[in-house]
Amino acid sequence: MTVIRGATTIMKDCAEEIRAAVAELLEQIESRNALKRDEVLSIVFSSTSDIHSFYPAKAAREAGFASCSLFSAQEPEIEGGLALCIRVMLFVEKNITPHHVYLRGARVLRRDIAQKYNIAIDGPAGSGKSTVAKLLANDCHILYLDTGAMYRACALAALRKGVDVEDEVQVCDLMRTLELSVGYSDGVQHTYLSKEDVSALLRTPDVSMAASTISRHPSVRMKMVEKQREIASKMSCVLDGRDIGTFVLPDADFKFFLTASPEVRAKRRYDEMVARGKKVDFEALKRDIAARDKQDSTRALAPLKQADDAILIDTSEMTVEEVVETIKRKMQEKI
């Protein structure tokens, strides 16, 4: 079972206001959680002591939520509390990641989830940014935008159309007509080409090899940045990379730059590769990390750089969980 929370406010204590606010709140919860009405077991409302004219539970029944048990309660009067506020808890019979909904004046109760926001996490190779970004997105119940999957989708489109991924002109022509989109369902990103879900086709060796080549072209990079900005403008998400806060999303609500000593970063990559059964030369890996740092920080287009307004976090002596908690704490401080 899953519990989904929400809240909204009304302008004045009257039946029409309550009906409209409750219907809007429940429909938003239903939509954002992809619920069917017969999956809702019960709905519990509480309203502040200044609401008397109509029961929110009755408004819910009138809005079509009639197949579940409904209950309304009145909260005690709290000095300084939010006025004319209706809170709700939905008990749902399936196990899902809940998307709580806070509307109208109730947004102030949970600013971290009540409005769209973007989180940019940058840093050099091995700083832990991808792992942290995925965990953070899961904790915040928002999209982790897998930009790598988007480049792989470009490669798949090229392979299907017989485009030479080495040829800049052919690749540029492909980008002009490419129909690529990203969706978010059940906590998982889905990548689409011309409305076809190709998520399961993006990890083959052929696609991986083609993605490595096609992603070098400026036309591909600019097309993907355009798409990433478009997605981020419509929904809350976390992006990680080397230039998210400086180039891709310079206006991101929250920016972090993760770093760690070269030795620690090399050790992390070493452990990852050994765990996969690969033989690795640690000293060679350290040299590769250093070379990648130099290449990323000196490239002409959008080099690796800490944004002026990004919070620096040295992860050398921190666990992944500690980094995530630090980021969440910093976000709350800003809110």
C-alpha cells in the first residue's frame, strides 16, 4: 500500500470554492501518480478550523471519487498556521513511488516538491556525480535525466537510417529531422524515437559504439542540449555532467559541483571495473583520469568548470549517502 499526501487552499469558506479546490487537488494527484480510481482504497481529509461550509469528503464524492471510503476531520486552531487549508491523504492499494501534490497557497508547505525545479550536478570523472544524481532524483521523486540514453537514441536512429556516424554532414541532416522525446513513468526514464519506446534497445554493443562516435559532432551535442533544456522547462529533474550548471542549465534552481582527489577518483573507477571482472592497471587509470580532467577543462565548447553560484562538495571522505544528504540539506537551506 502507498500513502499519497497533498494540500490546497481556498479563497473563502464556501461550498463552490471547496468543490473546485478538492476536485483540482484529487485530479492532480490522480494524474501525477497514474492512478485508476478503483485503486484508491480511502481518502482522508483534514481542514483548518476556519472551514465550515462544506465537507471536503462530500466534494470528493461529487468529483467522482465514489468507489472508496471518505473521511473528513477538522484540525485544531493553530496560531500562525496556514489559513483556509485542506489537506488530504490517499491510501492506494498498489506499491508506487508517491508523487505528493501541493497546490495554490499550500505550496509553501512543501516548496521542495510543490513546484518545478532543476538540479545541476557537475564534476570531473569519478567524483560520484551520476550515482549521487540518481539517488537524489529518487529521494526527491523527480526525473533523473539520463542524457547518455539520449545520445544512444541518436545513434540508434542513425543505424536504422544507414547514416554514417563519422560523417558530419549526414549526421547534421539527421539531427534536423530527429523526433526524440523523453518520458517518466514509475520512476524510470523512457526514451522515444518518433513515439516508439526504444529504451530497451539502447544498450547493445552496436549502439554503444555508434553513440561514442556520433556524440562528438557539434550538431548532435547542440540538438541534445536543446532537448535537455526543453525537458527541464517542463518537469523537475536532476542532470549531471561537466557543464550542466554553466552551459546546459545556467538558470538551474540548485547547482552543485562535486570533486574528489585524483587518487580517490581513480580508486573508485578501479573498484568499479574490478567488480565487473575486468583487469585494470591502477597507475594507468590514474593517468587516464588526469588526461580526461585536462581534456574536459580545456575543451573549446562548454569546458568543465564550477559555476559561480554552484556549491562545492569534496566527496573524497564521504559516502554516497552522506553526499546526497548534504545536497538535500543545502537545498532546504536555500528554500
